[in-house]
Amino acid sequence: LKLPFVTACTVQKWTHLKRAHLIAYVVAAQDLDQVALKQHLSRFLPPYMTPDIWIRLNELPLTASGKLNPYQLPKPDSRLLEEFSLENKLKDIYPTIVDLA
């Protein structure tokens, strides 16, 4: 799963409107192409393990002992979470509509 431009990352669960999302926090040397990253990960991980949103950071926040400090990670934009939730709802509804036609 290693990518040459990613130096560190963590994935955290974030709950918004009673729905859990996976948020990837990535330290990378270049801008993130979320579509390409999702395609790459889809070869190794099932869809439910692929992060919904990717946030690029300059560095991961660490505690004094050098461990990840998840409380210092930036909160994801709620508009992105709502947009993703709507996208998933449409994915769930679409097969039902197609079967009715």
C-alpha cells in the first residue's frame, strides 16, 4: 500500500449525523488526487475500509512522547461529510429505481 509521495498517514473514524465516516489524514509531498488514491486502495481493500474523505497535512500532530495525538487532528468540513452522505444515499436508492423501470 506504500505510495512514494506519502510520508505518513492515519485513518480515523468520524461520526456525523449518526453516520460513521473514515477520514484519512495524509502527509504528502504533493497534492492528493482522491480519485486515484481510492482506485489504488480499491485493489487492496474492500469499499467499507476505504476512507471517505482525505485531508492533506504538513505533519501529523504528535504527543510529547511522539505518538499520534488524534485530538489535535483538524475536524473534517461538515459540508463534505453531508455531501458524501447524500452520495451514499443516492447509491442505495439508485438500484431500487432502476429495478422499478
